[in-house]
Amino acid sequence: MAATTIRQGKDLYAGETKKHIRDGFGIYTYRNSFFRYEGEWKDGKKQGQGKLVLKDGGYYEGEFQDGEMTGNGIRFIAANGSTYMGQFYMGHFQGNGEMKYKDGGLYSGEWDSNQRSGNGTLQEAQGQTYLGNWHNNKRHEQGKQYYKDGSRYDGNWHNDKRHGQGELRCGDGSIFDGQWKNDVFHGFGMHISPSGMYFEGQWINGKPSEMAVKIVIKGASPRDAQSDQPFTIEIETHDANGNLVKDNGRKLELTAGVKYAPVTATPQSSIDLTSDDGVEDRLIPTELGYDLFPYPICNDTAFFEMYLKECEEEEPDPTVKGKAKPKERVKEEDTESGKDDQASIDGSLVEERKEYPRVATVTVEDGTVTVPSLFFAPPPPNYKPFAVPEEETPPTPVDRSKSRAAPGRRSEASINARTASKLSKRSSFEEKGVRAGEYVISVRDITQPPFLGFCLEPAYLIVRLLPSAAKKAKAAKKPKERGQRRVSVW
């Protein structure tokens, strides 16, 4: 073979020839100066190993057949900085190959006419990875997608979107297993929230076909209840039309309170809601037009039985004469201040408990939950959500030098002292016992995180707490105390 230079118009070839035909190694510069080839030739065509260099910096280096880029090779695309290494056919990516993108992404798999097509893996620079089938450069049919937040989808795809049957496991622990359409839940499926709540049924465009929006307490409000009788409430989750929605695993919290209505203190009466400052910070906002001051409610039957027993033992009976032996007062040392704190209630169950057994968080199943054995607990020590009695007007001093009680009659001072003693005993009991009146039970959705980012509207039940039958009977026997008046916030 002889080395020669052949010029055909503006095309220029410098290299080996055979019978004046390019054959062997040679360099060919096209009349379009954008292209230049250097490599092997056979019978006037590029054949074997060669390199096609583009003026913009891009190139192809690899195998040629019959003048075309066919076989294994490397292609650098200057326009986007990507590099392809793999199989070619007639200048196109065809077969198996690997594409390294400028941003750091990598695709390894099958190609068809420069498009990702067939089975392949795409590792994106942002941290997402897809393993599965492709069609026309898009995710198609079966595949797995790993997201940068830890989520994972395993299922069917169409046109680069989740479509068909698939399971999504999110980084926060939530799961959706069911049918998809255009990248959202659509059709039959189950969604399990990280909170444990789940919904199984039909979905439409990413939302359940039945969507609960509010909590409902069954039965009329207000409701009457007796202080010595536990009661039961039934709760349901409803949609906007008032239909039952079969939620499962939703967490609800029951709290109670009394209507907060600040009263201006006077020399004769005052309101002492609590011994602590910052009352407003403890209020419970409601949609009823007023706030609630918290009041203990629980469903611990053992505690309730002890409380009733203590009330029976401690309540003063006006029909029984004689002095009751006072219980020994219990002192509790304050570890922070080092001072002894004298309890306000003598040796009682209420005094011994700084906090009461609260109603446990209840869980909805099939859209309903029943909470039995509810009762309002006695208030903790120094906890007074009601108005206190007006103080007695001090008795007018008696000049003993000018006035003496008739024989066999008690002096006015003696009567006043006895009355004050009775009031003190009764006040001590009422301070530790639950009082009759109106209470409000609040039921709120505390599911965390909120199911589909939405919390249900709360529900309220007004309970008119009535004295027990035993208290009514005793009250009927009690002599009316003169000069005693009470103030109530009801």
C-alpha cells in the first residue's frame, strides 16, 4: 500500500490507498470542516477502528463498519457534556451501553435508537435510582424507584409515571399498596400512616372516595349524668354529609373542662381558678364561643370506687350529732424550697394524688370507638374552677358586761363559732369532691402525623352533672344555714 494524498473538491484524504482507493490508515477532512476522520479504511469506506472528531469538541471513537459507526465505541457529546460507552448501530446508541451525564448521573442498560429502552438502571445525581424497564427514554412497565428521602416504589409505570399496580413505602414509614394512575393513588388500595392509621378502599385522584372530616359524639347534648354513676360515650368519624367513614387506627384524645368566665373579685366574693399564675395559658380553646378551664376526667374504675368510698366516709352528715375525729394532716416536703407544705385537704385520696389517671388515648376501628366508665374526678388540691362561697359577715362583738345569755341558752358567740366550724368542714369536703354543674367533654384528633395532612374537626359534649341520690337525700335533711350564700360561675 502506498501513502498518498487525494483531493476530491474540498474533501481531502491523506493516507494509505490501494489502487487509488482509500485502504488502510488515513485521515479524511470533509469539505464541511466540522468533521474529520482518522482511522482505518477498506475499499474506500471507514472500516475497523477509527475516530470521528467534531469541531465543537465532540467525538466518536470505536468500531466502524461499511462507513458507519457500528460496533463498540465511545461517544462524547460536547453540547451536554455526556459520554456514552457501549454498542452502536448506524451511528445510534443501540444495544447495551453506559451513559455518564455531566451532572454525575449514570445510566447503564439497554438502548434503542439513542433512547433508553429495555432493561436498565438510572442513578441520578440527586440521589434517586431507578431499576427496571424503559421505553422511549421513559420508565415503562415494571420497575423500582428509590427516592433520595428513603422512599421506595415497586410496581408498574407508564410514560414515566407510576401507573397500574404498585407499592410505595415512604421514608416516614407510610405505605400505599394498590392501584395508581398518572402518579397518584387511583383505584383500590390501602394506605397505612406512620401513626398506625390505615384506610382500605377506593381512591380517586390521590384521595379516599370516603374522607372523614369531623368527629361526632352520638346522643343528645347536653346530657345528664350523676356524680356517683360512670357513663359511656360513643364516638364516630363522619364525612361532610354526615355519613360514617370506616377509619381505622385514628388516635383521639378526650379532655374535659368547665366554661371559663372571669369574674371580677369583690370584698364579698372571689374567683380562684388555680393556685398557679398564668391561667390563660392553660385554657382550652373551643369552637363553642368560649374557652374551657381544664377539669380532670378519667375512666379508671378502681380509682372511682376508692373515691366513692372516701366520699361516703368523709362527708359530714347533719343528722348525726357529735364531733367527728379529725384525720391527721399530711405534710409534704418541698424538695426545691425545703419548706413543709401543709396540705389543704386532710389525709384524703385527693391529697395523695397529684395527678389522676387520665383517659387513655382511644383508637378508632371501623369508624367508631366506645369509651366506657367515664367520670369526673375530684379536683386536685388548691384547684378551684368554681366560685368560692361568700365569706360570712363577722358577728357584732357583744359587750359581756352589759349582756348575758339567759340560763340554758347559748351565747351568740358560741352559735357563730359552731356555724363556722360546720362551714369549714363542709368547705373541706366540697373542695375535694366533684361538684354538680355543667362540664364540657372535648374529643380531638391527635393522630400524628395527621392522616393525609388533615386533622378532623373536634366534637364537644355538654354534661350536666347531677348530685347523687344519696347526696340529694342528705341535702333534704340538712337544716338551712342562715347567712350562707354561694356564688357560681354556671
